[in-house]
Amino acid sequence: QRVVQGPLLVRRDAAEARPTEAGMELLELATGLFLLIFLQFHMFAVSSIIMGAAAFNRDSAVMDEYYLSYIGIPLVALAIVVHGLAAMRKAPWKFQEARILVQHSRRLAHLDTWAWVVQIVTGMAVLILALIHIWSVLLTWPIEAHSSAARVQGGYFSFLLVLLMVAEIHAMVGLYRILVKWGWIHRSKFTKLLVYATFFFVGLGFIALMIFYLFTSAKV
């Protein structure tokens, strides 16, 4: 009786776990897409400094006027935490598991396997760095050209550059894995496009950082 009952119990437990796992997958997907869209919107908003301090301050004032910043920042912080927790359930936390993952990745030399490794590493970095970045922004509120420049010139340049790179890499690799996982695109055709998009947004962010770093104002 135990031999028969064992597999039946396993099947029942697996069947009960499927809705929960599916819900976590959808939660990870939804929060990931939300953060991806926000990140690129944020990059374009920050890069308005290229048009000058007045343009940057005007865009920031508009977001404050319509409460986009006050609503968006808590939502983004919450989405980062929820997405991180949902994604970390599949990460190899034990040393033995991590060692096996690296060994298999080297042996298989498969793009999707390495993409998952990159997702894990960059995801943990983004989870920590992004929350620190949000806190530093809140400490120098409101968001204006001179306060942002003062933060960059005050020692945050390297920090923001690292955050920029890991966030964009994590976002684009994540988009690749989502589209491949759900069968929406062909791997080889879309990979180059995502690589170009990554270089574009990292380059755009780097230009904005350099402008802030070289920014001069009586208020700084």
C-alpha cells in the first residue's frame, strides 16, 4: 500500500504546487516587464540633461506636478523587492548547487544557460544597488539638475556607472529569456538587436553621467 500511495501523494502534491508556481512565474514576468519599461523610461528622462539643465528640471517638475514621482518611486521599490524574491526562489543558493551550475554552463557552452547565470549575478547586484540609489535620491529631494550633479560629483559616479551597466544587462538578458521562454521570438535574430539596445542605453546613460559630472552651477 505504501508503494502505491507514495507516487499518488507525490502527484497530488505536484498538482497542488502547479498553480502556486504558475502564479509566481506570472508575478515574476509582470514585475520584470514593469521594471524593464520603467528603466528605459527612466533612462530617457535622465538623458534630458543632454538638452540642458532647464529641460531636465522641466521634466522633473512635470512628473512632480502630476505626482508621477510620488507614486512611481514606491511602486518601483516594491516591484524590485517582489521581483527579486520571486526570481531568487530558483537561484542556486548552496555552494554545491552553484558549483554544479558553473560546471554545467562551461560544459554545455549554451547561450541560454549562461544567460541564466548572468541573470542571477546581475539580479542580486541590481536588488542592492537600485534600493541604495532610490534612498540616495530621496535624501536629496527634489530631483533637479544641480542636486543630481552634486550627487554624481560627490562620489556616486562609479556607483551609478556600475548600476547602469548591471541594470541594463539584467533587463536585456531578462527580456531575451522571457521572449525565448514563451516562444515569441527566434534566438539568433533577436540576440543582436538586444545587444545593440544594451549598448545604446548604456551609452546614453554614460553620456548623461558625464554631463552631470562636468556640470557647473552656482548651486552646486
